[in-house]
Amino acid sequence: MRFTRYPKSESYQITPRKLAAARRAVQRQKDRYPLFPELVTHNTPEERLDSIATHRTRWWQTMRDRQARQWRRARKASRDLPRGPKAAITRYWQVCGYPGDPVYLLSIIHEHKARRVCFWHVMAELRRIRLNGLHGRGGTSRPRPIQIGDPAVHLPGRSWRSRAAARQTTHSQTYRKNSAVPNN
């Protein structure tokens, strides 16, 4: 399954500029609470920079853990799909232009479960476009990745909502034709 690895945190480098900024921040905090020294969180610039480095490392690890949880959730959702839609969604995920992020995979799975998109139709349209593109260009170039909402691509019957809207329009037109009230 295609994915983008979440970056690891880099070590926090203490530079002269950061040290000078930490000195100013510590002094500003001491000046702000001259009568209440217990409210001062950092007594030295080095202590402040160590606190920043610790917080940054903890934050990065929290984000990496969150990303891993999202991937586990996406893989579980993918495993829980029926065999046919799972194959279509997995194939679409391999060829689509979305970033390899679990949020995008989860949104594709949600679109399928909410019946917004039928990925069998999407994959059939992709195959048709690729075959037409290869025959039209001599088979030398690959077409660009296709997104779901791409205005250049018409995906006929891709969702049950569009089919329901078409039926509703047809029904209202039929009602107007058979109605005794003239249309003005």
C-alpha cells in the first residue's frame, strides 16, 4: 500500500540567536513578575532552551503516534471492506494523485461507504482514458493522475446520488407532461 513516511524530528540546535532570544525572554519574564519569583518558569536561558527541546521532541512523537494510529485505522477499514470494493479502492489508491496520507485513504473509504463514489466506475473510466490516451499518442506518454472531482473527466453513473437526481428530474418532467395545468 502506498504511503508517505512521516518525518522524524531533528535534534534541536542551539544557536547564538536562539540563546540571545532565550536570554531576552527570561529577562522579560523576570521583569514582568518582580514580586512573585515563583511565577517565573525558567531561571536561565539554557533551562528555557532545554524545555523547548523537550517539548518539541514530545510534540513530534505525539504527531508520529497520531499518524501511526490513523494508518492502523485506515488499514482496518480497508480490511473490513468486501473483496470487490477493496480491490477497486486499493487499485485506485495506488494510481491516484492523492498524497500518501492516511486521512486521504480514509476519505476514499468513507466516500465508498457513504455511497458517494463507486470505485468500479472510477477504475473503468481510468482504464478507458488510459487506453484512449495510449492509442491517441502512440503509447509513449502516461496520462496525469486523475482526481475524483476532476472537471475534465466525466464519470457516468459514478454515484447513486447522481442517478437518483436523474430519476427525480425525469419524474418531474413526466409529471409536467401529464399534468392538466399548462406550463408557462
